[in-house]
Amino acid sequence: MKTLIVDDEALARGRMRGLLGELGDVEVVGEAAHGREALEQVQALQPELLLLDIQMPGMDGLEVARHVAGFDHPPAVVFCTAYDEHALAAFEANAVDYVVKPVRLERLRAAIDKARRYATSDLEPVNGTRQRTHLCARLRGTLRLIPVEDVRFLQAEEKYVVVYHAGGEDLIEDSLKSLESEFGERFLRIHRNCLVARSELVELRRTPDSQVRVQLRHHDEPLEVSRRCVSSLREAIRTM
């Protein structure tokens, strides 16, 4: 089973590699020391199993698992962590098992057996509800992680959503509806095809033909507002 080890501690990665060597039927295809590297390695190496630490600097393991779940061929995820209080969150983040450090060989073997059953569709992971800190854009085999706090607005175009952010524009495959559900406190719907960061709102303007548009802090061209969204948008600006 092709396996990727993700842990911010080199000693922990080395110990895990040693345990896997004793199992004999697991191939370690790579290691990663943080979340961003983990996503890049999953994309490049296509592992079948991800042995994933939870507490890491920057993007933690729970968020890595959520991003990986959206890949075309996601690996089975087994969390390996010293903190058993994360168990519920781990299973909500698409894990097939959760192993507490220090990892025992027989416990690891059982987790890998469960991962194999997942790979043959005997098990179904549970979709997570934990809010992400980054959006993940994939283009021509590369990954771009966009901090949610840098997003100015999101606009649906055909089957993609365009993310307008501090670093430019990118396409993501999330639906506008799912983004609104996940980030409702941060973004406000102004049109059936557009969500705007509340922090970007400046003022409403009415055009000579009675169209309502909203001006953003970091976007020159005002955006169209649908009639059904005017009142909520006006209230949001009033309470800023």
C-alpha cells in the first residue's frame, strides 16, 4: 500500500517509517513536514494511504484531510496524534481511523487494514464540517492555497467559482452554495452568482436605470446586487 507520512517532527516520521518497515506490505513513497507540503506530495505521488499528524504549524492535519477529500483519487486518511481529544474532529474530517501516539505496531496494523477496506469501498468516510482557513485551487497539476482572509469576493462561472483575492484570481471547484454554508459569517450573498467578503463592503449605489451595485474596498468596478439581496446588504453596511 503506497503510503505518505506527514508529521512536523522528523523523529516521529522516522519512527513511523520503522514501524511500517516491520509490516512488510506497505511502501513509503514519501514524507511531508507540514500541510502545504503534504498536499503537494499527495498530488504528485498519488498515495493510497495518508498517515497524518493533527497538530502542525500553519495548516493542521484536519484541514489537510478536508482538502485531500476533494481530490480526484483521495487516499485513505489515518490520523496519528498524541492528543486523543481530537478523535471526533478527526472522523468528521474524513478519517478512516485514529491512532494515538506512541503508536503500537498492532494498532497500526489494524488501522492499515481498515484503510485497505476503505480503498475497496467497504467503508465510507464522513464529510467534515470544520471550517477551512484556505481554499485550494488546482491548475495544470499545481496547487495554490488561498488564505480565506485574503478573499475579496467569489463569483460563479459555469461549473467553477472564481476567487478574487489579494494575490489575483483563481478557479476552484467548490460550489457557491457550499462556500456560503461554510463561510456564512465571513461572506454575504449579493447575487445568485456572487458572495462578497463583509470586510470589503463600502457602499451601495443606484445607477440611472435603477440597478443597485455595491462598491468594494479593493475592486474598482462595482458589483451588481439582486433585488432580493438589497435589504440584507444595506443592513450589513449600516452595522459595520
